[in-house]
Amino acid sequence: MPTASPQIALTYFNAPGRAESVRVALRLAGQPFEDRRLNYADFGALKAQGALPLGSVPLLEVDGLVLTQTAAMLRYAARLGGGELYPSDPLQALIVDSALDTFNDTLSNALLPSLYERDMEKKLAMRVDFAAGPLARACAYVEGLIARSGGPFLLGSSLSIADIVIALQIGQIEAGGLDGISPSMLDAYPHLKGLAAAYRAEPRIAG
Ligand SMILES: N[C@@H](CCC(=O)N[C@@H](CS)C(=O)NCC(=O)O)C(=O)O
């Protein structure tokens, strides 16, 4: 049975990747957690031992129970923090989940093969396809959702778990962190750039 103050450990690579949003959401919830960071050898060893239920990370261990799926972890962190980061209204929650899955699931999975590609020429060719296809579609879709609310965040003035995921990924592109993806491609998406800027300026993030 869960306790009032759960013992939590988050396991991921020593990188932002999929886990950074969960780290941020747990911090915003005021929830202490052990931040377990793996190198590739550690990851391989855990996988070989069968310690990763789906063969992947992040993992969230709550009072000894090992769970997977980033989006579920984010919703859990939001509930631990009193629900501020996840709306109770069904339609608002649907919008948050839809944008969250678009960036955390669809986009991350589409990017993954090029992250693993070692041949730079092939990697850059994959990135051209990624930018023109999944990235452009995801950006246009979420741009429209932010425009609908008036921004700066997905639902307007209040930060949600989807904003954390989107802002971290847009921030990576703005910083030139993805080979072959020019930060200037974001000029077509002023609301996404505005969301990332508002996230960085948010006192709970910036402070
Ligand atoms: N649906 C899962 C996907 C997790 C996932 O694909 N994790 C990647 C790292 S970002 C991984 O562990 N890849 C290594 C592998 O599959 O061998 C989630 O959202 O947490």
C-alpha cells in the first residue's frame, strides 16, 4: 500500500531525455526523490538482469513498486503536487494528454533512430525527414492548440505537465542541440517559442 510520503527513485540515463520532465514535475510537487543516473553499461546490465519491465527507461520506483511510462509518471507527480499541473476538467485534461503524447511519445519515438545513428551523413538525412514530417506536424498541431488558448502556455496562463515536456524539447531545438535541425525552423511557430520562453521565465522554474 502506498504511504502518505512515498519513497521514490527515478532511474534514467545521465541526460535530460524523457526523464527531465519527470524530474522537474517531482521538484515542483515538492516531492523528494532519488535521481538514479545510468551510463550505457549500467543500462545494459539492468536490461540483461531483466530489471527493466519493458527493456526501457525511465523507471519510477514507488515504495519498491517498479513502474514505466513517462506520461503516467508526470500525471502522478502532478497529483502528488495537489493537481495544479494537471487539470481536473475533462476537456482540458484531454488537451494536455494529447499535446503531451504528441511530444513525449510520437515525436520522441520518431527522433530515436537518428539519435542512435553513428554515421553523420545518414543521421543528417534522417533529420531532414524528421524535420519535414513528424516534427513539422507536431509543431503545427500544438501551435494551433496554444493559439486557441491565447497562451503563453497550452491552457493559457497556468503551467501543465505538457508545457514542461514541450518547453524542454523546444528549448533543445532552440539551443541547436539536435544536429541537422536549425533553430530557425521554430520561427514558423511563435506560440511554441513563446511557451518555451514563458516556461524559462516561470518563477518556479527560473528560481
Ligand atoms: N513509452 C515509454 C518509452 C520509453 C523509451 O523508449 N525509453 C528509451 C530512452 S528515451 C529507452 O529506454 N531506450 C532504450 C531501449 O529501448 O533499448 C515512455 O514514455 O517512458
